[in-house]
Amino acid sequence: MMNEIIHYIKEEALALMPALFVIGLLLKNSPKVPDWTIPWILLACGIAGGVFLLNSPLEGVLQGILVTGATVLTHQLAKQTYER
């Protein structure tokens, strides 16, 4: 499934994935940020980063959503696999 998602993400937007991952880790370790808000914050950051990198509002929003989804999916797959 992950390979299918990656085909839709533009190469320029792939740079957002490690940035979103690090932001997610920082938010997770912050006691003032509720866990349920982390995916929403990452989505907002992904969309903003996508629009900034691609200089296209529509394309940036779509790429931001895809990159955020791929980042969260990758994290959850690793977490669910290795933390049994």
C-alpha cells in the first residue's frame, strides 16, 4: 500500500516527510499537546509546506495531504510492528 501512495507524491514534496516526522516527535514529547491534535497539526504543516514548496495552492494542498498521510502511515506501521 505504501508503494502506491509514494507514486502520487511529487519528488519536491518528499522532503516534507522527514520534517513532518520530526515535528510529530517533538509534539508527542510535549506535555501540553494532546495526542489527538498531532495529526491535525501535521496536516496543517504538510499543507503549508506543500504550498510553499510547489508554489501552487491546489497542488500544494494535495501534496501536503498525501505527504502527511504517508508520514503518519509509515510511523504507525513501524510502531504497530515493533511495539508488540
